Amino acid sequence: MNAENRSGILVVDDDPGHRATLKTVLKSWSYQTSEADNGQTAADMATETPYDLILMDVRMAVMDGIDALKRIKSYNPAIPIIIMTAYSSVESAVEAMKAGAYDYLTKPLDFDELKLIIERALEHTRLKNENKNLRDRLKTLDHTRQIVAASPPMKSLLEMLATIAPSEATVLITGGSGTGKELIARAVHANSNRSSGSLVAVNCAALTESLLESELFGHEKGAFTGADRRREGRFVQADKGSLFLDEVGEMSMGMQAKLLRVLQEGEIQRVGGDTPVAVDVRVIAATNKDLSQMVADGKFREDLYYRLNVVNLHVPPLSERTDDIPALAQHFLNLYADRNRKKIKGFTPHAMDSLLKYAWPGNVRELENVVERAVLLSPGEYITEKDLPLNISQSAGPSRPASYTSGDQGSLDEMEKSAITKALEKADGNKSEAARLLGITRRTLYNKLEKYGIQ
């Protein structure tokens, strides 16, 4: 981050020596810093200046860190605040997290750990802001799910979407199953000049050729057995709006010819009818197939392919947009926690690491299903690796086998391993909280977990 476009970090501590040390360290990392010697001053300063991050001590004579945190969060809930404490008090740390602290550290600080947490907090804020700015370019989004665009390919996709949506061009959305093609189609319609009209969706793979023809074009009374009245098709329903043809690659060659005629002539003919009906519809098609290869194989009409593929929006697989996984996972967590009336705040580091390292062959749809399942299974405030399917929880890599030495050292190691295991159980798998329970830093805990082969 560039010092010219950042407000920097506010250091809050009533110990002038510790403030000076922190300022020196932060300056060496190229951060701008301001300082306050108590919570009251910090809260006042934060109302005037939009700091990128606040690093605040808990114990201070004039308004302690918890009260200052609550006050700052009441008018700026987005700002990341890292709490410092010289007392290994799990109670105060937990209270700080409940009040909205991003993380907490125990004095004396581990500066490598501090640097990592600051970088992670600022990167999280940056990605969240970029995602919001991109979404602000889109007038409306489907309210049940969100387009997350922290990764470069999704940013490029949304930039292109925002550019082409107001046009009348036919759009072909490509991508694997579960990547969110229908969500992109809805965003195209919502940001078009047809947004006041209907978006009508048809799954071309779900209907036989005869049923699909009737579904799209409608039919006259008596056109076939059971046709006891005239029925308008989806093209007429979508007049002055948009028609979303999902899995268009599943259309038969005969239906492809009829669709091509509609795109060329701007009119449809009901099944059993002989009078053309003019329609004004923008077609948005989607497929998980390689239509160009299908054209080469003689399975898809070349003329229809070029009619549909005026603008191509490719939705990348989740394996190519791992930067989106944390925000997507948190979105689905919030959605299903609220739906199931469960108070779950987030994911433990190991659980998130597992999500980031898994290949996600089922894409966003698979991630949504996994998070929904984890929300239902989780007994605590944070989803742990134990709440994830085994193939995903093991994706972060196998643990090393425990190694013991002989004699007295072996007994000490066994006692230490037992203490760590019990702390993890008490903390519901949250390693940060377990480290505080044990009175050690997280780095030390991770070293011991590796030593004893504990996940």
C-alpha cells in the first residue's frame, strides 16, 4: 500500500515506550502512524480520521481498549482493530472479539506475527472495498446470492459485464456447472435498459424437443392432445425484457434452426399456428459445453453459434478464483446461519486454509453446500475443520506423526501434548484461543502442533 493514499495506523497505548517501539517498527514496514495515549483520545481521533487500522492496548487508565473499541465500532464498524494485552486474559480477549476486534495479541508482541496480522487485515479491507466498488457499478443484484469479485478474473468479468449490459447485444455465458452463470445472466438483465421488463428463464436440458418448442413459442388450442387452450410461450412472456436460455448446447438441431429464425426475424410462431407474432426480446444464453467444438463436430449450427456469441462472458471455475473463497464462504455462512437461527461468526484459520486448498470440482455450488452443512453441524461460534467433510478438511495437508523421546523427556512431552489437546477441545478447535488458554503465542502453538502431529 502506498503511503500517499492511506491514512495509516493509529497506535493506542498509555505506555510511551511501547508506543515509540511500535511506531519505529511500523515505520520500518512503510506504514504511516499516529498515536494516542488513551481510549478516549483514540475514539475522538477515529471520528475525525478514517484510519486503515487501529492497534490498541486493553488496559488504559482513561477509557480502556474494550470501551474504546465499542465506541469506534458504533460509528465505523468496518475499521479493523487489533487488541493488545499484557495480561493473558482469555476473558478480555474473547470480549474484544465479541465487540468486533479483528484479532488480538499478547505482550510482549511477536513482531513477525503482528506484521502478518496487519497485512491480512489491510488486505481483507482492500479486497472488500474493491468488491464493493465493482458491485456499485451494477445497479441491482440477485438478493439471494452475491457476486464476489476479489480475484483478477472475476474483476475482469464484472468490468466487462458493466460495459456490455446496457447494450442490446446477445450474450453467451460460458463456464462449468456450479460457477454461477445464471447469477451473471440476472446481473446482465438488471443492468440493461430492459431491467423494468421480465427476465424469463428456460432450462433447455430439462425438456424434450416438442415440450421445449411449446415452452418457448407457445401453442394454439388443439395443437396437440391436451392443448385445451392457447398458451403464450416464454418469448412472448419476455417481450420488452430478456430471455435466459440455460444449457443452450443441449438443444436439438431442429430447435436450433427455429431459435435462429427468431433471432434473425424477431418473430415467433406458436405450435399449431400459422400467424407470426413479433417479439422484442434480448437473448442471454449459457452453456457448460464447448460450442465451438460442437460446431466443428457438426452438433451445433455455426450460424446460430455466431448469433449467440456476440458477447462472451466466461465464468472461471472456483479453482481459478481462490481469492473469492473467503468472501463467498462468509457470505454463505451468514446466509445459512441466519436461516437456521445459529450464532456462527466465521471460520477457524485451519478450516479456512482447508477451503482455500481444496480443488472445488463442483465450483461455487459445492462450496455453498459444504458451508450450509458446516453451519448445521457446528456446535460453536466458529466453523472448525471438524465441521467440514473429510476430503476437504484433509486438503490442507496431512499432519506429521507424533514423535516421542525416551525417559523423562517422553513423559514431559506426553503431558504437554495432553495439555494442548485439552486446550484445543475447550476452544472448539480455535487455535488462537487455545494459545491464549495455554499462555503461549500462536507461533509457539503451531510449532508444537507440528511437533506432536496434532491437526
